[in-house]
Amino acid sequence: MIEFFNRRLFIIFIFPLLLGGLTVLSFQPFNFFFVNFISLSSLFFLINYVKKKSKSIYRAKPFYKNLFILGTSYGFGFFFFGIYWIVYSLTFDDSFKVLIPFALILIPLFLSLFFSLPIVFVGKFLNESISSIFLISLTFSVFDFFRSTILTGFPWNLWVHSFSWSPEVLQILSITGTFALNLFVITIFFFPSIIFFKKKGKYLFLSFFTILFFANYFYGSYKINSVKYEKDKNINFKIVSAHIDLLEFQNKEKVIVKLIKYSNPDKDKATIFVWPEGVLMGEDFDNLRNFKPLFKENFSENHLVVFGINTKKKKTDTQNTKYFNSMVIVDNNLNIISQYDKKKLVPFGEFLPFENFLEILGLKKITYGYSSFSPGKGDSIIKFKFDSQNLNILPLICYEIIFPNITGKSNNKFDFILNISEDAWFGESIGPYQHFSKAIFRAIESKTFTIRSANKGISAFINPSGKVLKSLDTSEAGNIEMSLPIIKKDEEGYRKSLIFLLLLITFIFTFFILKKFKL
């Protein structure tokens, strides 16, 4: 047995894969954040162990190759167990089922590069020292930033997301932003390693970061309990979730009747109804006008309805028609009051990369229809008047909620965040819970009330401190209603990305100083 655990197969393949897979327990819906102390600290010692063995029993194998395999194994476990649920979207169309094995293996394998590459880059410089903890932490955080931004970006299950259950820990987000706090969290998870170092001052550093962590927690707790919202006026919202199966979407009239039923409109009460994305999937807004009598009969001039729908635009006869995944706000006559076209599209889900080539192979996007959606253009803030109040809304469709840079670029010039989503694609998995947790981050970062409506997902009102005020679970249908204040906010005079950069520079200087003093 001991011989097996010492074998190269176990050390660089099996064990890191298990360590990476263990991290899924730190995210929603489990929230066992402490497993990351075990996972990342063990990974640190594993890298150093492979480094030593590569000079002896592994010397027949290239050192960097060993590190690359180790990082790939860890990353594959991290993503395979963390985002396995993405293959559920391939089960609703028989033509996609053949792709399930490829998606289950190739996507985690590609994403594992964001672990294998940083380990290869810094592995040679690591040893059992405090300086090495700073080096690997800043490297992991930089590659998390790369993963979140390059190509279309995929900031899913960042290490900081393992604290989505604790608004107290996350309050500093409104100052630092996601990536700076993510760097701090990564460092905290690596730091238990120093207990086993033979270095002076290790307990001083361990105590410092422990105090820093609890100081941040107490700061967050104080901020939550002391904040008082200076408000102009309240706006009444009603979130509707009908828990509709994807197969039901073909009968649009039945879907609309069900949504109106759960909306339960009070014609005398000024209300903005928020329906989920996807419930009118595949339907063009122009065709929706057939249901104008239903809207006219059930809603009044005091109402606006928000929902997701496909729209199309064609400026001239020589231009091809462009299709958009849109969020529209309509009145009771089905007139569009405001519209937002989704900018961050899901690769293969909403658009087909290299479409001209892949269409020849018979591939298409996963969502209904053959043509890819086009990304929206223009301002991300939608503006309209409601109940004698001018409103500025930040609309986020589906997985746009996972991107910190969207709220950052808007510079807090909005009164509310509206997020509509179709989480039925995730099946009965951990996906909807992970998806919902990102909304908590956006609320805290922007210090804004967030309204989220998700079909077969978690629908909720979230306050600017990240507290869930009311919610509907993944299996619930119905509505939740709240009157929310418009909060007066100052525009941010700094960029959170600059804070992240300054923190990275601080870590670099700290690494060289500690290395100079052999700590």
C-alpha cells in the first residue's frame, strides 16, 4: 500500500485529481470552505515533493513535464467535479448527446491549463519558505484573472466564491473588488503550509494573516449592522418564477398564462414584474404581439413587465438579419419601453465560434434556432420612467451576472441590478446554486439592490450588503414581492482593478524581501 502511494502514478495523477475535486465542497450549495485549506496546502507540498523527486526517482522524466501533469490533474479534478453540470444542456436535444463525453472531458481539460501553467512557471522557484507562499498565491490569482477575461472569460468558482455564504467576509468587495479579495483568500488557503516550515517568523506571519482575516470579518459585520440607506423613493418589484420545464416552452400561450397567473397583478398597485429569461425561448418579439389581449386584460397602466425574448434587427436590404437575446421592458399594451441586448454570449450555447466552418460539420448553437445570436452594442444601462421616477437599471442576462467587470465599467450609475436567467439548462444539479452565488458578489461590489428571476433556479431580492431578503428555491413556483428604495450613491473615484494591481505589486516586493532574508 505504501509503495502504491509513493508511485509516480499516484503522486502526479491520482492524488492531485482528488485534491482538485475536493474543492467542489467549498462552493455552493455545500459551503465547506475549510476544505480549501487542505487542498491548496497539500498541493503546495505536492509541488515541492515532485520537485525533489524529479532530481532522484523521477529523473527519467522531465521536471517541467511532471509539474505540468500535476497541475493538469489538479485542474481537471477542480473543473470536472465543479462544472460537470454543464453537460445537462446537451441532454435536451438528441443531436447534442453524442457530444456529452467530449464536453465532460475536453472542457475541464482545457480549463486545467489555468492551473498547470502557473505551476510550471513558478514550480522551479518554490521551496518550503514563506516567500514561496506569496509567489504561488499571486501567480494563481493572476491566472484566475486571465481565466476571467481572455477569450470570452469564465470567472466561475474563483476561490473567493467559497465565501458566498458569509456577507461579513465579502463586505470589503465594495472597496477592493473581486480579484483583490480573491488574491487575499488564495493566500489564506495556502498559509497553513507554513506550520510545517523550518523558518523563523512563521508564527508571526501566520498570526498576522489570521488577525487580518478576522479583522476583515469584524469590519464586515460592523458595516452590515451600521449601514443606513439614504433613499429617495421606493419602487415595488414582483419576481415571478413559474418552474416551467424546457419542453413546455413550445406552447407559448400556456407559458404566458402560467406566468400571468403567478404574477397575480393588482391593477391599482404600481409594480414592475420580473419574469425569468428563457420562458419565451425561441420566440421572436414580433410574434408575441398575438398575445397582446392577454397583457391588456391582466395588467394595467400602473404595470411594467420585464422578460427575456429574442429580437432581430435589419437596417437595410443588403444586410443580414441579426438576432439578439434581449431583455425587454413592456407596458400592458406590449409596447417596448426599454430594451437591452445581451453582450456576453455563451460560446456554443448562444453563438457558434468559427460558425462558417462548424456549420459544415452539422453543428449549431445549443439554444433554439440555428443562427447565432449577435452581441449587443451601446450603453449597458437602460433608462425609463416609472411611477413618476426616472430609473437607471443595470440589466444582466443569465451568466452575465458572473462577470465583475460589467458592474465595474458601469461606475455605479444605476439604481438597481436586474438579472434574469434560465437555469433549467443545469438540471437538478449544483449549477443553479453556484450561479446564484455570483449575484451576491455583484450586489456587494456595486452596493446595489439586486433583483433576480430564474426559471428553475434561485430567484431572490438581495440587498447591497449581500443579504438575501426573500427568495424562491429551485423547485418553487410563485412570486415574491418587495418595495425597494432607490439609494443615493456616490460615483466611485477609483478603479478596483488598480487596487488589484497595487496588491500584486505589493506581493512581488514582499516575495523578494522575504527571499533576501531567506524566509
